[in-house]
Amino acid sequence: MGVEGGMKCVKYLLFFFNFIFWLCGLAMIVVGVLVQVAINNTIVINNVSASSVPIVIIVVGVIVFFIAFFGCCGAWKESYCMVTMFSILLSLIIIIEIGAAIAGYVFRGKLTDIVHDSLNDMVNRYSNGSKEFQEAVDKLQTDLKCCGMNSSADWRGTFGTGADVPDSCCVTVTNNCGKGAMLNPGKVHITGCEALVEEMLKKNTLWIIIAALVIAFLQVSGNHNKAYTSIHILGSEGALIVEPCFTHVCFVVFQIMGIIFACMLMRGIRSGYEVM
């Protein structure tokens, strides 16, 4: 026998908000893929920490996607088993969020160090690096119109005769234009790549910030916020977003309320409880 009265209202609310939750999981997967592609396109940034956060976003997005599936199907079919599974998975996602929050907090202060170490390695490895690596460095310098880590002087002692720079440093790129280019500073870009790469990575996180705001709004409305923490932390790098700690506590409370809602529906399904 299906649930009636107040439990029927709980059923439809749970279904509606889990459908929104399902869309949020899908959005997280898309955002995580976009950020991972952006990092992969910057091949010189090969630090594990740099790529771990978007991977976490994708994994959590997939988990959220399936949790919402159990929630929607369980609510619509009034399946005690599926609603129970939803409650269990919802509890697990809170634990995952805590882990993601810790990982994100550690990562948020390391972006500058990651960029610095990667670009320093880029300069030192360029001469003896693979063709693919050199092409990636050249593409980076050409696209960002930069040269070296801090300036073209970074190539001194690591490339050519001491006055040479890679051709990609030239304002007008031609074959062998970098030979002796440091003797004629007007031929090369004077800006180093470090600040520009860091700025580029921060701009890429705007996708995450926008998604975080949308997901936060939708999931607060539905008493759910399954992956906002991990997204928000990456987006907050460079103080782009300042969010009080109590906000995250509130979202955990909303999640617990979601579990309570599911438990209420489980009780209604099991006992045929009717609220008139």
C-alpha cells in the first residue's frame, strides 16, 4: 500500500529535490572534466596535487549522481530498500566531504608553490626534455606571451650559449629568432610565465566558483549540498571567495536533515503510516 497524507508530501518533496541533486551531480562531473582538461593542457603543471582536486570533483559527482538515482527511484517507487540505500550513501557522502574539505584546505595554500616548482622544473628540463615537453613549453610561452619563470634571464645557463632563449619567447616567432635574443631585449617577451600561469589557473576556477554558487543555492533549497565543499575550496584559491566556516556546518546540518526526511519516508513505507 502506498503512503498517504503527509508522507505522500514527503515522498514528492524527496523526489523533486533528488532530481535537482541528480542535475547537480551531473554538473559536478562536467565541471571536474573541464578543469582537468585545463590542467592537462598545461602539461608543465604536472604536480599530483594540482590534478587531484578535479579528480575528486569528478568522483564525488559520480557518487552524487548515483545517490540521487537511488533517492529519486526510491521515493517514486516507494521502495524501502532503495530509500534505505539512499540514506546510507547520503551518510557516506558527508564523510567524503569532510575528507575533501581537508584535502582542499591543504591544496588552497599550495597553488603558488606548485606553479613555482613546475615552472622552475620547466626551465631546467627544457634542453634535455622530450619533443612533446618542449612543444608544450613553447605553446605555453606563445599563448601567454611570456618567457621563462620570472623573465627571459631564467634561460641563461640552461639553454643555448647563455644569450639564447627558446624561439617561443620571441615577440615575433620565427625560426632561430631566439639565438642571442637576450642581447636585444626588444625581441623577446619581458614578462615571466609564473604570474601568468597562476592567473590562468585562477581564471579556470571561475567555472568551479559559478558551479559552486548554483549548486549551493539549489541544494540549500532542497536541504542538500553534496559536493559544494570540495568545489568551493578549489574555487576559493587566491581569496577569490571568502566563506565563513559556519556555512559549511550549516550545509552538513542540511544533509542530516535530508537523511531524516529519508528515514521518515522509510518509516511511512514500512508501516503504511498515514498523516491526516
